[in-house]
Amino acid sequence: MEKLFESDLHSGFHAISEEDGSINNFSIARLFGIKVLENIQDKIAKATGLAFVTVDYRGEPITEMTSFTPFCQQVRKDENAKRICMSSDAFGAIQAAVTQKTYVYFCPCGLIEIAIPIIVRGHYLGGFIGGQIRCGDAPTDICRLENVLHHDRNHREDPEMNQLFESIAVYPYEKFFHIANLVSLIVNQLAEKELSRLVQKENLGKELEVLNEQKKEMEAELAALKTQMNPYFLFKSLNAISNLSVVEDAPRTNRAINLFAEFMKFNFSETRDNVFVSDEIENLERYLKIQKERMGDQLQYVLDISDELNMQKIPSRILLPFVERAVFYGVGQKKEHGTLRIAAQYQGDDVVFQMEDDGPGFSDKKIAQLFKQYKGSYEGGAIEASIAFSRQRLVNSFGTGYDAVIKSVDGVGTTSTIRYPKNFDEKAN
């Protein structure tokens, strides 16, 4: 039966979490939603044969009556009789609230009723009042409100009303009591479960706020870095130097300067958060060609990128720090030539990039030991900061499951793996 109400409850709680966002101030109506409560009432009534109405913590009805017997409907058409019936409901709800357990009693008309308290995290929110059943074998100590609350007239003296009364179902007390306990268990477990879901959603919302703040800080840091140097001055200066190299007949110098200018232009002027893989790889290749001009045959590289990835979007400049690491800590630390392999492929719903070098395989701990004396004044420090920034971008954008993984094997090399979803909201433009 619990599965029966799962979707109704979830929709009700979803609406509350969107509207209120807090669990510190709630009522049964706001927690479940009136329509959800009425749906639950209807399903429980059909499954058990009992009539139901939901009351708040003050004992006041907050839902329409569900499956009320024709007898009770006729009684409640009289305003004075209706007040007596509602007082009976309130009495049952109060007793359930005080005892914090299901309370069984007879209403003023002699029908057996149950009041099921809804208690969440120690808070009494209200209750389900149900029953309208005849019962002839109830224990003698069950409260009988006909001795306390009196209707103006005996409805059973009316032949038509008596006929309606006699048509009401008869349940053995044991069956009635077991039904009451089952309904109590289902309703209260669902309330606890959905409240836990609401709490979790609230906590996730707070975490998202923190991540958004971190993202803003990182974007501000990136903007600050870009403004430290006027990019237009840089590009014009490089262009002037390139022209000078042509005049002086230095083609290799001219080629290197042009590569560097294009590389810097992409990194300084590219404002898109996401670019195509083909753009990102083209920029990486500029970087590698510049490094090859400096390192010569010591640096060999292989690009193994499938053509189907060309139009795939990727967070811009996300790969470069890992390539820089492979060159500086990997190939750059070898006496003989080394190779860097950059590969990419689809794996299920993810895009996976791997930067693999055959360098010495320095771990982070080994790097800290070897370069301790240069801390803050060498290229590796800037590379490590860029890697930390890229990893944080991945986590902020896609979750902790998409953090980059760097694995080093001593004497074999290092592999950096970057994974991100194939489909994500922002588009390369």
C-alpha cells in the first residue's frame, strides 16, 4: 500500500520545498498538500472500507470527507448535529495527540472511530479520523461519546435513518484495530520518508549556493588574471616582432612568434565558457609546437582524437594545465626523448580525455620533495594552480564524480584523465 501513495506524496512535498524551502515551520496541510491528503484518504478508504477526514493539530477538518456513510452524511445536514460530530472528531484527534498513538472510540451515534496521529520528528501535525463502522465486540473500556455528547434527537427513531444505520458495515473489533494500526504505520512512515527527502533537497540547495559562490569567485579570479596585462598591447607587440623577424629573414623565429601569438589570443580573448573540441585541440597543438621549438626532438607527441569529437563541446581551456604538467614534470624531466599522447573518445554518456606521458612518473608527494626549494618561483607552481582551478571547474559544473584523476607510476609515466558529460546545458557558440 505504501507504493500506492508514493507519487502523490512526492508531488506534494515538491511543491512545498519550492514554495517554502524550510522544514522548521510547517503544518500537515503545507507538508502534504490538501489534494495529496485527499488522494491518500480516497485510496485508504477504498482499500479498507472506512470513511476518513483529516484534521489539523487543532482538530479542525482540512479535507473533504471521503467515503462517509449515507447515515453520517444525513446526520451532518443538521447544523447542530454537525457540530456534535465535529466535536467528536476533535475529541479523537486530541486524545491521539496526547497519547501519541492510535485512539479508538465510539462516536455519539454509536459508530466505532479511530484517530490516527501524524507525528513527524516529534511534531504532532494532525490526524486521520476514520471509521463509521458498526462493531459489536469492542472492549468495554472503549470510550463511548454518546454518554457525553448528545444529539438533539435519536436519529435511529426515524425509520429511514435507522435503515441507513443498519446498512453500515459491521467489523470485528480485532480486524478494525489491525486496520487502524496498518494505516497509522503507512501514513507516518511516508511522512518521515518524504520529510527526509525535503531535508535532503534543502541541504542540496545550500550546497548549490556555496558552489555558485565559489564559481563566482573563480570567475572573478580569472577576470583579474586577464586584466593584469593588456592583451591588445601583447598581440600588437608580437605582431611587430614577427614583422621584424621577416625583415631579418628569420623564418623559424617568425613561425614561433606567430604560434605564440595565436596561442595567447585564444587564451586571452576567448570568452566562451564552452568551445568545440576541435578548437581546444588546435590550441593544445599550438602549445606543443611552441614547446617543440624549445625542446626539439626531446618532445614527441601524438594526437589520437576521433573526428566524431570535432563538434563536441568542451569547457574551454580545461585540458591545457594537464598537458603542461605532462610536458614539465613528464617529458621535460627525461634525459632522452619522451612522448606525450593525447587521446579522446566517447565512453557511454561521457567524453573522456587522457594525457599520457612516459616520463619519470613523479607523484604529487615526489614533486613536493624535489621542487621544495623552488616553491613559488618556478613554472610548476603555476601549473599546479591551473590544475587545481580546472579540477574545481569540473566539479562545480558536473559534480564530484567528474573530478580529474591523475595517476603516476614510478619509472613508467603519468596519465591524467578528464571526464565530463557528453550532453550538458551550455552549448558551444
